[in-house]
Amino acid sequence: MRPFIICHMVTSIDGRLHPSRFTAAASRLSASQLASHYESVAEQFEADGWIVGRKTMSEMAKGSERAAASKPIATREPYLADRKDRNLAIAIDPKGRVHYGKDNIGGDHIVAVLAEAVADSYLAELREDGVSYIFAGPEGDDLSGAMAQLASLFGAKKLLLEGGGILNGAFLRHRLIDEFSTLIYPAVDGVAGTPSIIDYNGADGRQPGAGQTLRLIGCEALDGGMVWLRHAVGVIS
Ligand SMILES: NC(=O)c1ccc[n+]([C@@H]2O[C@H](COP(=O)([O-])OP(=O)(O)OC[C@H]3O[C@@H](n4cnc5c(N)ncnc54)[C@H](OP(=O)(O)O)[C@@H]3O)[C@@H](O)[C@H]2O)c1
């Protein structure tokens, strides 16, 4: 069993990823009020935590690389630090590139999802920081196995997948998204080639949503002209 996974993203009307590139809020609209919808909608799902890709987590984690004082860890068993009943902040970071320096992001307990090939010294650093970790196979690409561990080891029943587009694409390709929650910001980006909220870059060149369907289950206009769409993901039988 794996958790129910909702991909929760904010986008411009042309599906782009970077809010810093969006056109400005129209007069008498508050950019900060528009931005606040992301967290308030996320809270409504009452999820057990959130998942992000290595690049997105790198923007939030403020630690720096250091030599851990303790011995390198040679085993590749999951490590559960002291979670203290907190929600989970999950980073899919196969190469072990993110440095934390603490055990939480915004109060949520960090869980790193790693490749078994990661350096022994990195595991010692995570333990010193109080960060939990699990393994997604030798190369770190067994996303289904990692999600099953989040259910069995951490009791996660519902998780939000919060980008970026590359990770969302990988989850869609592996049929790990049960629902999309999309906030459409009243703005455009508009430049050809700019990253979008689903940006599959796998070597197989497949359309990541092949064999799947989307059914609209919610549509709501929020203050300031943000539109909240919900789609259930199905599988063609
Ligand atoms: N609009 C929104 O709602 C929203 C939400 C979140 C983030 N963002 C923005 O999105 C940007 C980053 O997005 P992004 O798409 O460039 O990066 P991303 O999805 O955050 O991270 C991509 C990285 O995840 C790792 N990864 C782990 N498993 C993978 C797999 N199976 N397939 C592919 N990659 C895998 C890879 O790390 P390695 O390269 O180390 O292998 C890959 O480079 C940030 O600027 C952030 O601010 C926007």
C-alpha cells in the first residue's frame, strides 16, 4: 500500500512553473493574498506531509556541506529519527545533494529519499542533523517502493506532491498521482520553452500520462481571481 498522492501546484494560465516570472497582479489585487492561497488550500487536504524534488528542496534547505563528526554509516537500512508527531517534509534526492543542518523545514520533519549509492559520510551527516532517510533502490528511481515505505514506516496515508515539474513528471510516469490540485494564477509567463508544472524528462521519451485519464471533480474561484481546479486521475482499463 502507498499513500494517496495529490499533486498540488500553482501555475500561470499557460501552465508555467515559476511564479517569479508571472505578470504582475492587476490593480487593487494583492499579490501576497494571491500567493497565500497555496498554503491555505494545502491545509484543507489535511495531509501527513509534502514531497518535493531535489531542486525545490535545495531552495528551502539552508545547511551546507560538512564533514560529519561521527563514523560514516555503511548499512543501507531506513533510518527513522525522532519525528515528534510532526508532518513530513520529504525530499526526493537520489544523489544526496541537499544539506539541511536541522531536522525540519518550517516545522515539518525531513525525510530524505536516497539512492543506495549515496556516500556513507552523507548518511552520517543526516543522522547528526536528526533527518530521517529511506532508500529508493540502487539508483534512487524506485519511487513506488519509496512511497510504500512512507506508508509502512511513517504511517503516511495522504501526501501532497509539491513539485517541481520534473519530479511531478516522474510521479505521473510511474502512475503515482491520484489527484491534481491546480491553482491558476491570473497571470501569464508566455516565453517558449519555460518550465511547466509537469515536465517529464525521462530517457524513454514517453508521454508520462499515457494510459491515464483526468476527470474534473472541483472548480472554485478564490479571492483575487485565482481558480482552483481539482482533477481525479484514472487508469484506462
Ligand atoms: N509553481 C509551483 O507550485 C512550484 C512548486 C514547487 C516548486 N516550484 C519551483 O520549481 C523549481 C524546480 O523545479 P524542477 O522541475 O526544476 O526540479 P524539481 O522537480 O524540484 O527537482 C528535480 C530533481 O529531482 C531529482 N529526482 C529524483 N527522482 C527523480 C526522478 N525519478 N526523475 C527525475 N528527477 C528526479 C533529480 O535530482 P538530481 O538532479 O540531483 O538527480 C532532479 O534533477 C524551483 O524553482 C521551484 O521554486 C514551483
